[in-house]
Amino acid sequence: MARQYMWVQDPDAGGVKIPDRIKPEIKRRIEAVAEKHFKGKYTRLDIRFRNQFCYIDAYREPDWPDDWQPPKDWPETREQFIERLRNTPTHLCRLRHYSDRDGRWSFAFYKYSDEKYELCIFDNGTFYGTPEEAFFESARAYLEG
């Protein structure tokens, strides 16, 4: 009996470079989901593309008590501290691009416990979905809390 081999794609490896022609559309689609579902939960998004990856970060207004003052030995003023928090991104996720034809993407959450990206399953029960779905899941975890 002859053996049959089947090629299986690893959702946490490989991918193909994201073509420049689709980057503006991907960014627009993610921003539309952000505006519709997470308005007021962030001040701006940073959507970056590098090779086969799309990284999504959000910036938020710090929720810090108005009467808080830093300790006397603190290395910065209250205003400097708040400004630093405003400019510190909340890393949401990293998308991995596989194909233009079928819109095949995998995604990974950013884990703050070890500062690494961790492969995740989409709500559809598979390792593949759309950039909008990946953003929605990661924003729901990090921006609504």
C-alpha cells in the first residue's frame, strides 16, 4: 500500500510578504472596526507592516487620578509621567499574511507576561481569519478591560 502524504501549513510559521497594494485597504478595514466597536477606548492606532506581518498597537489616555502626585524621589514630574503613559503603546496583536486570493491570515496575541506573541485561534474555531476578526478579538481583550 502506497503512503499518502499531505502538506499541512503551520499557522505560526512562514507566510508571504504583504503586498504594498493591499496595505492601505487592510489599514482602512481595521480602522473601520475600531471606530465602530471601540470608539473612545483608544486615542490612536498604530498599524505597521513588515514583511509577512502586520502589527497593531493602540494608544490610550491614561486613567490616572487627578490628585495623584509622584513620590519625592520619583524621577519625573506628574505631567512627564502622564505623557509617557500616553505614548506607551498597548500591543494588541500580530497578523501573519499567507495569501491575497483567499485573505488567509493567522494571528497572535501579545502576551505581557513574557513579552512575546502567542498564536491564537479565531472565533471561527480555526487558526485562520480576517484582519478585522483578529483586531476585534485582541481589542476586546485589551481595550475593554
